[in-house]
Amino acid sequence: MFPTSTNLTEFTVHGLKPETSYVFSVATVNDAVMPSSNQSQYSSQMGCWTKAAMSLEPSMLVVSQEQSRQFTLNWAKPTITNGHLRGYRLRVLDGSMCVQEVIFTCNNCTGYTAFSFICHEEVRQTVTILPTDLDSYTYTVGNLLPYINYTASVVAVNAVGDGHPNTQYAMTDQEVPQHPTTLTATVVSSTEVNVTWDISDPKPGPTTYTLYIIAVAPESSRTESIPGFSVRTHKVVGLQEYRTYTFNLTASTVKGTALFQQTLPSAKTLAAAPGAVSNFTVARPNGPDYTTMRVSWELPLVLERNSDIVKFMFTHNTTGGNLNADPEEIPIDTNVITVTRDLAVLPQRTYYIEVYAVGNNTDGVVYNGFKSFNTYMAPAGPPPLDVGETVIPTSSNTNIQATQTSFTLTLTEGFFSNDLYGHIEDSSLVLCKGSCTNLGDMSEAKSHDYLTNLVGWKDARANGYPGEYRAMSNSEFTTYLDQASTSGRRKRATKTFVVEIGTGKNCVTSTETYCNGPLEAGSIYVVKAVVCTAGGCTLSSLYGPYSTEKVPEPGTNISVIIGVVCGIVAFAIVIVLVVVLLKRRQSSKPSTYKSDEDPGTGFQEIDKKHIPDKRPVTMERFPQHVADLQKDSKLKFAKEYEDLKELSPKHPCNSANEDGNKMKNRYVNILPFDHSRVKLNPSDPEDPSTDFINANYIPGYNSQREYIASQGPIPGTIDDFWRMIWEQQVAICVMLTLCKEDGRIKCEQYWPTERNEPKQYGDIVVEITSSSTVNTYDFRIFKITQGDQTRTLKHFHFLNWKDFSANVQNDVMIDFIQNVRAHIQPPDKKGPMLIHCSAGVGRTGTYMSLDQLIQFIDEHDFNEELDIFDLVLSMRNYRVFMVQTEQQYVFIHDCAKDLIERKRARLQENDDDDEEENVYMNKAFEQDTEENMYQNQDFYQNTTDKTEL
């Protein structure tokens, strides 16, 4: 109804629909009485259209069928259009950038008029649609790029313009990359090459390049992964010097790998100084020559030549000079594999030899190689027998001046004074009573202790002269020999001297082993002359027989008979006493086992069982014990170390030999025992090999798992190494090797290079927070983080200890170990110490032995026993080859001796200072029994623990 008003001229109609045609007419109504009607006639009709309003968003916008370069959109008509639709507008954005704009126009639709684009001209596109397409439409957006998250926005367009948008996000898929092109290789240094390349856009998704570094035998080829599509250059490090490498590169995404290049670039690293010569040996040539040393060597190993080898430089001091003298240049002979030099030497003198290779590059730059040094102690040999049958001239057979108890021989001095093969240390005559067929009749050589092992006159007489015996001591024989030096100026080979055999007095009661005792009357003797050096003894031919005078036939004189009888009785008593004493002496000697079995079958095993595995020595006499082992060029040390190798346990290493683990071992012969190996938490429950690392628990002075002995990481085990440190809660790590020694990789660098620049190893992040050099070692502190947990690792890196050696001063190593031990505070005692070198056995075992000995010697009195043999054998029950060389075994003894002497000197200094203070000491004080509760009792009881971990 219209309101009543006499002045009403307009009226607003509400509730109309947008863009709709309406017709209006007006009539008046008054107050007239209604006989019929009070309304006038309607006016003429007037028509108009309502204006359109902004449309709602298209409904049900769905993204489907995403591919690397396109995706499909589906949408339906808005539920309210607020007018007649003219079409739709689609915009596709990459971030804020418009990459496509599509206008969908319906030319046949009611109220259609054209509408304009929004995006720039290059991305515009028009699609004509039918009226029925306004209800729902499907459109595929193409010409896109891979792996981009696009924004797709669709609006309905009416007379007002763009309606409300409906927006969805569409991620295009990845695709296989284009193959890299223009691959080039540029040499940077002797071990580095820079590789560059190009690759066509677009970015196909997360891309990883695989660089193939193709080496020439004997070096192995390898690959390196380089993440990031935008990377165009990579520096290859760790290459061998002066070697040619070929490179290939491919790119990969999850969708696949690009094709390889057809033309591959090559590059040759720069030259460098050659490594050490190989097979460098100094030895005595085979045969009886002791005045020559043979030096031999070969070219450095192929991967250590590092240049074109042109010659060797060879220096020695056999001429009395020194190694600073001008070296001999030895040109390379391509037809000779081994270079050999024979040099004249004097036995029992020390000689020094140095050799190194010299190389150059293509420009003629000269590189002097690593100098290999060797020491040679020329050994003594059995003296030469160069005077033939003149040792005892024929005249001795005719002029022996025999008595009933002696005879005299004339000997040639030359046989006993020929020191060509070494200093004469012992000489004498060897006698045999009777035919002596077992004495032989040819000159021969014997071991250097041949004379000292012979029985003397007294023992031979007590046993009825069963065989050869030594006629007199060296000093007594030398007294006779000295006569020759004053007997004129005749040639040495013809000088003679006289020896009286059987003239010794009081030999029966003498305590000396060798005495020139009286001979048996009416007996025949054969003689050999013997002369000895430290290298052996030379025996002359057999001489004789020589006879003593017979006893005259006895008469009827009763007194003579009685005297003879009494003499015989007295002599028999003496013989009985001697026999009794000999039997007592023999019964006190340790019995020795002899086997009649075939030595090729059970004999060796029986013999091994009789090698003692306990060799305790009190600290009081330990320095003298070491001195005894070092006698005779340390032969006893050598024998003891051989015994150690014989007794070393052998346990299964099955885990190390599994296919998935073989490549995790640096050396094929250094494998962890199964029973004591460190097991990692498996990173893949379905792959049991992920629990393996080449490391073993080793008992120590304070606990059964005080140490972990590990090999130095190789490239594929660095993440496992840090995983072991984290899982075992290691707080102290001792590294005893350089990463590269003598041109050979001994251990991969497994820590970050720069401070405050963390590096991730698997799930563990490692950061250097402190680094310093202290005398002979680097000390670093690492912050290691996994998840939200953070710990600290102290890293001690000793810098001056070569593999297989003991080239470290005793005090330097002792001080280093004590410094490490001083850093082990209560928070660091939770987990084991990690000790490693390259293989984790030689230098590692030596360090662990000394660490335990330092603690033991410091805490025990001099009457306590040390047993280094048993200590090393015990460690070998948990890891193979611990203390890998004899030199390292000797080094442990030398350091232990120094520790004992240090302690003795320290106590001596404190005695005077403490004397006054001790007056007031409480004598009733008792030591707390709990103080030693953590001592390793097995250590000082000298037991070899066989308990499995």
C-alpha cells in the first residue's frame, strides 16, 4: 500500500532482484463514498531494469590431475550471481606474479558485454564458452613449470564486473632434469680439481648432481653427490698428486636421472714431492759374507710417485763420513725394478742410510721426495777359517811333551785372532777322550754360545768323559795366546804359541766352571780349536789323537800297593760326592717336555701349552729386568714378543665378515671380535648391519669397559663414529694418528674445520667451541647435539707418532697420557674413553697399556708385581693385535721403567721433607677399605681375564 499523502510524488520499491526488468503504473485513491470505487484509473505503464550486484564466488572449485607442466580445474556456477553472468576470469599466480589469465566469454548469453584483462599482455588468453558452460566448466591449465605451488583464482563476471574469487593451490609435479652440458675440469692444486657445468631451465624439482670421478688403476674411482639445482661448480678434493682423472656428471630428481654426457673432460693434478721409496731394506747378503751390507729399494708406490721420477739420491756413511755428505745420484733404469747397492762394512758397527726419489713435472720443476732413513747394525759372524790345516801344525804331533796328566800343543795364532767378522769374544780348545766319533772331523760353524754351553773338565770327569768338554776358560787360553803377539814379526798366519793341556791345579775343589784339569794317564785325546764372536763360533778340523804317558807297572812293594789302594778309595769317595751333587743340581732344574710325536702334527700345540702366560716382576727389580731383556740386541724381547703372538687368543669375527659390513673395515685383517664388539642401536630395524662399527670394549684399570678401541673412521663410517660417541656417552676421545701419514690416508677427518660453523653427521650436529695446540698435541672441545640434547666431547689429538713405530720420547708420551687422565672429571666418567689410531690396535693398545701402568705404579709399593706380558695378552682377548709391533712392546717396558724411577726419585725427595712431620703421625690410622673398591684387582694379581663382554 502506498502511504496517504497529498504531496507524494515518488516511492522507493525494495526487495527487487538484481538486473531484472520491472513494469510500474500508478493510480490515485481518495475518500469518496463508495457506491462503486474510490480509485482512479491506472496511469500508463513505465518499465525499468534493476542494476546487477557483485556475484558470489564460483562453487566447488577443484584441482586435479597435477602434472609437471599442467593441472586441471573444475568449478560450478555461483549459487547467487546477482545478475546475468557474462563469463568467468581465471588467474594463475606464482607468488605475486601473474603467469596466466584466461577470460571465459559467453557471447550468446543474456546481457553479454565484453570485459577487459587484468594481467600483462604476454599471459592473456580468451576462451569462448556456451551458455550451458556457465553452470559448470572444466579447464586444463598448461604451459606451467615443474615443482611450483601455483595459486589458481576463479571469479564470475556480470555487469558489475568481477565477483568474489574462489582460490585453490596447485603444486605441479617434479620431472626428470635436463642433462648437464659444457662440463669442464680445471686443475686447482696437486690434490684438487674444480668442475663446472651448465644445465637448462626450468628447475625440475629438488635436484642432486652425481659427479663421477674416474681414476686410472690402481686408484679406485668414486662418486660425489652435490645437492641443489642452482649449483654450477664443485671442488673435488683428496685426489692423488700428478694423476689424470676423467669426470662425468648427471642430474637426478625423484622422477629419474638425466642422460650422461658423451664427451668427458679430463684433468691432471699438479705434481708434488714423491712419497717414500718402497721395499726399502738393508740386510746382509745371503752367504758367509759379513763385511757387506746390501741396500735395496724400489720406486715409490704408484699412487705416491706424485711426479715423473727421474732419479734417486742415495747417502750412506760407510766411508766414515756423515749423511750430510754429497749423495750419490742414481738415474732411473726402466728395465730394473729393484735398485741394489752392496757396501763394504765392518761387523758390529752401526751405519746410516738415506734414500729418496727425485721427480719433476712437465715444466721441469724438480721435487725432492720423502727421505727414507734406515739404520743397520752390521752383525758379527763366525770367524773365517782362512788358515786351513795350520791351526795345529804337524809339529805338534811329534813334540807334545806328554806326561801322565798333560801334553803340550803348538797352535797357530792366526786362527784365534782373525776379527774380520767381528770382535773375538771367546776362544778355547775342546777335548774328547777316546775315539770320539761324535765330534766329527770337519770344520764347522756353531752358535755364539757354543763354548759356554759345553761342560767343563770337572763335569766331564764325573760322568766318565762321555763326550766333548771345554779344556779351559777364555781368560786362561788368552794367557797362552798372548805369547804369539810377542814372538817376533812373522806373518800372523804363521805365528805360533804353546798351550799346556792338563796342568790346572785344584780343579776338583774349584768353583769355576772351566778348569784345565789333569788328563787321564795312558789315554788318547782328540782336539778341536774354537774361536767365537757375537755372531757365532768357528770350529777347526779334528786334530789328534794325542796320548798321555801310561802309569808304570807296579812292583811288590806293599807300601806302594797300600798307597795306590788308598788313593783309589779317596778318589772314589770324591767321585761319589761329585755324582751326588750333580744329581741334586739336576733335580733342582726345571723339567723340560720332550715329545716323540711328529713335529708337523701335535708337537707345536704341546709346545705352545708350555709357554708361560704369566711373567710377573716386582717393581723393585723391574729396571734390572728391562736391562736383562735388552741384552744381546734385545733377543729376549724378541722371544717374549713371539711368545705373545703364539698365545694371543683367536675369537670369532662373524659380524665383521657379513656382506653388509665388509666395506666398513679399514683393514681386512683388523676385525673386531664378536664377543666384545661395540654394538650401535640399529638405524634400520630390518638391516642388522646398521649396528656394526669396527670397535671393541677393552677393560682398564678402573672398570671392565673403561676404553673403546676403534679404527679411525673411513668416509662411509663417519656418521656411525659420531653415533657411537653419542650412544656410548663418550666424553673423552684420544686420536693417535694423523689423517695422512707419508702420503697415505690413515683416518678421515671426522670433525668440522672452522669454529662456530656446525656440521651435521647423520642425526648429530657437531661444533668446535675451543681449539688449541699444547706442545705435541691439539686439544679441541666439541659441542655435540642430537635433538634437544647437548653434550661436550674433549678431543686430544697427538701429532708425532708414526704407524707401526714407537718414535716418541718416553717422557713426552707419559706427560701426554697424564694430561689426558687429569681431564677425566666425574661428569666424564659416565661413558668409556674412546682411543683410536688408524687400525685401532698398535698405538691404541700401547696407549691403553701405559695409561693403566701409570695408575698402577702411582698407587702401589715397590714390592708389588707388574706383568706387562699378561696385561697385553689380556687386551688381546678383547681386540686382535693390541700392541702391534715389538718396538711398541719394548716402548711400554721402557716407559714403565722410567715411571718407577721417577717414583723412586720423588719418594727420595719427600723423605727428608716429611721426616719431621712423620713424628706426629697417628700410628693407629687405618686405611679406608673403600678407597680401593674401584681398583682393577685382576691387573695387579696378573690374571688374564677371559670373561666375555
